[in-house]
Amino acid sequence: MNPRILTILFTPLIGSLLALTGTSASAGMFDDFSIDPNITTEWTEYGYYNNTDATTPSWDSGNGELDLNKPTGLNGLGLYRTGMARTPTESVTMTVNSFSMASGAWGFMGLMLSTILQPAYVANTPAGFADTYTLRLSGVNTTDFRFKVTRTWRDGTGDYVLYESPADITFSGPYALTVERVGNEYVFKVDGAAIYTTGTAGGDFYSTAVKDTMLSYQIVLAGEGVINASVDDFGVPGATAADQYQQVVNVDVQGGNQAAYAWSGGAPDLSGNVHWNLLNTANGYNASNLTASDGTTATTIDVSLPNWFSTFDAGSEGNTLQSDRIYDQAIGGGDGVGTFTINGLEAGKSYDIYLYTAGFETDYTINAVTRTATSADAGVVPSWVQGTHYALFEGIKGGAAVNGTATNGSSVFSVLSGMQIAEKKKGVVILIR
């Protein structure tokens, strides 16, 4: 049976909702921290490491994120929204906006799946035994870290570190951490790219039955020194577009003047919402008060694309999003920088921005954060893949102009063939099964 979707925009009364629906099944939740999550009254915090929790979680209303500040000492935080749970097949995600280990020889933060609500870092501590998987950022020094995938320490034979980045990484996030269930295995991803699949490391001995009981998920942070971090977009992502976005605005960037693309993009949207606004030579790549994807709702959003030097229109490839595009330089010329400006995003709201390449690897930058779309076969309507066909910028705050650039990186050109601007819903999504 498909889940019934209840969208709670303010204080969620989990127990009352479950009683109201007459079900004892679990509730998957998602917080984007655009409104006060009420940490002290609606979340559970416990001593994840050394049975001691000294970390102070606090909501950053300006940035719409959750700040975690750990003092010095051997202690660790486990944090989850009270009443949360997932089904064995649901994905869990968390975006790490910042992470720094200011002191101490070791420290980490991550996204954990577990068989009980409050598992400890070490299996034989009073908090109790539990099987866990954790996708985490492990500090190396004050500026660098490595991604790791671990299971519970001391809960069996073999190395508890199942995967570790081959080299130190200087933090340049945000990083979107995701754990997905594919068949009998979990796949751990960073920014949409898989880094580890369960069952492939020697110490990874959890059975399918154990994996099926990992229904709890937590934010964890631990170490021996000072750690400062911030997170966003935590929980079970919405099952449908209505859970994720208030509305989506689509932009078809054309090299010529064909009819607009009329199918779906990478941003999930309601069936039938396939209206795309045109940016082409006819309007000088400037358009105001764009129409939402439903084809009728007017918005305040304006988009302009100055500083692009070449266009391409492959009319023979059909009316697909990537059959035409604009380039950052004259064909055969030197390196260039394409620019784009988005105006009219409303203050107090949060947006996800999808930028599409076509045939050429392109580095897109917004607010000093760079995301890469490696390439896409022009003229083909693909099964959209983040990082391949498009770059995704999450949690862009409204109220000011968004200025971005496109550079060619390792490719000959940088390209822009389309754009989606998705307004995120505020609050918490609760899936009652």
C-alpha cells in the first residue's frame, strides 16, 4: 500500500498523529531547518560516546541550519527527532554544511543507521549493544578530514572501518551524505556518488535480517577535542514532489528558437507539471516573472544570462533539453566564464537550483561553492543523474540576487542548457504508513 502523506508545517505531535491514523507503523521525517525545529522539546539527545554528551545543538535561523558545538573532552552527541523511524527500504540523508576539528587527536561527525534508538559508539558500553552503520567525516587535523563508513566498534571480528578516503580532504562543502537501500545492501553516497556498498569489506558481516532492522537514524558527533559543525536537510526525503517542493520553475536555455522542452527534469515534480520557460535569442536570454511548472502560476522570479558567447542548436536531434545550449566562449577561442543571475527569490524561503550541462563537463559556482556536471549526451532525454547531467545547489536562501558562474574545468567549453529553481517546503514531512 502506498504511504499516506501528511505534511506538517509547524509543531509535529507524532504520538497523536499515530493514534489518529490508527496505525502502529513507523514515521519517517525530514527536517530542512527553515523554521525552528524546537530541539529542546521535540528532539532526543543522548551520550553517544563515553556515556557523556556535552555538545550544544542550536538552530541558526539566519542560515536555516542546525549548529553543533562540542567542547573539549571525551564526549559525544547522539541526536534524533523524537518518534522518528524508517522502513528497511527508505533512504536517509544529511547535508554537512561545515565541519572543523579545532583540537584533539581525533573526532568525527556523521549519519548513522542503527537497530536501536540510542546506540553507543562502543558495543560494550552501558548504553547497550546495537548494530550500526555510520557514514562520517573523520577529522585528520584542523582543516582536513576523510570520509569513512564504519560499523559498531568492538561488535565482532574484522576491522570496523569498512571504507576510508584514500587521501586527506580539505573541507569545501556542503556535502550531502546519503544512505540508500538497494536490494539486500546499503549504498553510501557523498553528493550522489557511491563510495561504498555493504558486503564488500572483510569486516562487514551484518546479515540481511540485521540490515532490515536498522530502522533508527541519528546525527552523531564525537571526539576528544573541540568540534564545530553545522547540518541541514536531515532525515527520510519526501516520497513525492509534493513533500519536497512548494513549486518548481523550469528554464529551457536554447541556442536557437525552438519550441520549449516539455518533459520532466531532475527536480521531482508533480505529474503533468512540465511547463518550461524559454531563454533564447528572441528574448536576449533575459526573462522576468517566470511561470511555474504547472503552466499557470506566475512567480516573481527573473533569470538573465549575460556573458555567454556562442550558441548551438541541433534541431535534427529533436526537442530535448540538451539538443541546444549556450557556450562560455566563441568556438575555437580561449577560456571564458559564463554568468547567470536569478532575482525574485522570496525572503524567508529556501530554494534548490539545478543547472544542466550538455556534452561538456562544466563547473558551476554559487556562493563560492562549486558543483560539477560531468557531461550528457546532447539530444537524448536521459534518466537524470546528479553530477552527470546536472549540478545541484541545495538550500539557497531567498531575499537577494543569486549570481553564479560556469567554467569549463577540464573540458573545452562550459555549457548551460537548462535550469530548475525549486522552492522548498518549510517544516517537517511525516510519512504515516
